[in-house]
Amino acid sequence: METKEFNFRGFKTSGFLMLFLILAFPVGVVMSFAWNIFVGILLSVVWFMLFFGFARLEPNEAVVMVFFGKYKGVLKNTGFFWVNPFMTRKKLSMRARNLNVDPIKVNDKVGNPVLIGLVLVWKLRDTYKAMFEIDSQTMASSKPGKDGAVAYTVSKQMDAFENFVAVQSDAALRQVAGLYAYDNNVASDNELTLRSGGEEINEALLKELNIRLEMAGIEIVEARINYLAYAPEIAAVMLRRQQAEAIISAREKIVEGAVTMVKMALDRIEDECIVELDCDKKAAMVSNLLVVLCADESAQPVLNTGSLYQ
């Protein structure tokens, strides 16, 4: 994948060594005043400017170096350093961050409105694209801080990236959700759906997000759908449909079992020669047994005290 990011190649030295030299520098400044006051003033200004060259980096942090508008590379080495104080340093966090996208209303493949949400883990991968391919610096600088002041901070810069990820994840979620039906009620049993897709849906969402966020130098580590439901306006109708399907399925099982029991009863009566039944009596017996076995309530029997044919 093409990238314009490269490691900082400018002058860089140990911050502790430079701190020792800076602390020893005032001796030369005092001596220069005794020799020439203008040289003393110049060295005093230089000594003051040296304090602005220190940079401290923790693990998974990076500093983008810009020298009067020209990109000079990125510094990712952890530790305490001193660099050219005229370098503009933009510190970024390379650590993973979570984003919980609130459920949004989208239309699935067949047009049913559904609510769907996701949670994803993202991090910066390319600092050049993140800083210069999208307008993240303007977004970060234009957002006032807690004290009302407008200034660049790492927190505001990462919030700008998070806002970019949130917008793109919304668009990616709508596109992926529109490719699949909600469930198999309106799709064939072998067709992939949002409810049954599982890892395959998550993989499709991850791929779509990484395509959209490549231009920003952001990588999606993991993306998962964490909320899925019908929209409120059709939720009640879909619930009744699911209940009807459950009742039908239960009835099928009841009828299947009742038919099996009736057949078993007739076979036993015939095999053991308990009583001989003609077709009419068999039909009446089958009808009575099916009523008893398939009824929602207990049947009230009527006893025949006469003969079988009365």
C-alpha cells in the first residue's frame, strides 16, 4: 500500500545530554556579555530557544515533524530527545481506541426498516495520511477546549479522527446492511441474513470500513454488530408474524404426533384382535382421537353404555 510516511532523518540527540549542555550554557553567556554585549544578547536568545527542542515519547506515540510547512518525517522512538526547536511537532497516539456506534435505522435488502448498531476498534496506521490527507488539523484546532481557548492538543486531534471514523462507519453500516435481509422469513433458508450471518457479516463490514478509512491512514482492527432489531413501526407486526409461525410450527408437531398415536392405536387393536372395526367405525375413532389429542382444552368424553353399534 503506497504511503508517503517515513522516519524522521533530521538531527536528533539525547534529551538528557542536551539538558546538561543547556544548563552549562549560561556560563558562556555571562562571559560573552563581558566581551561584547550584542553577542551576549544573541547567545541569551539562542539559550532561551534551546529549551523548546525537547520531545518526550511514550510507547505507541508518534510525533509528526514539520519544518515551516514541509513534512520532515515522523518520530516513533520512545524516550527523551532534543530536536530542532523550529520544528513544528504534532503528537499523535497510535494506541487502539473503541467506538460504540449508536443504533441507526436502515433498510435491509427487502426494504424492511431495522435498527442496527456496531462497536469497532480502530487505530492510526499511517501518520502522513492522517495529518495531511484529511482536514483533521482544522477540525482539531477549531474545537474550543474546556477553558474556551482554541489550541491544538492531542486529545482534540484524536477526537477529530474519531468523528471521521464515526461518519464513515455510519455510511459503511448502511451499505452493508442493505445487502442482506433481516432474517429468513423473507429470504431463502440458504441465503445469508443479518441475524444468521455472524462472522461473515462482520468480515464484510470490516472490509468495507478499511476501504473507506484507508485514505485517512486509519485501520479498523475489529468491527462487530452489537445491536439488531426491527424498527418500532413494524416491530409489533413482525412479532405477531413470529408468534403465528411459532403456533403453526407447534401445531404441525401436535398433528404429526396425534396421527402417529392414532395409527399406533389402530394397529394395536388390529394385531391383538381386541375388536373388529369396519371403515365407518375406524373413521369415527380416528376423528375422536384427533379431537382429543389436538384440542387446546381437555375433551369431555361421552360414554356409550350400549353396544358398539348403538
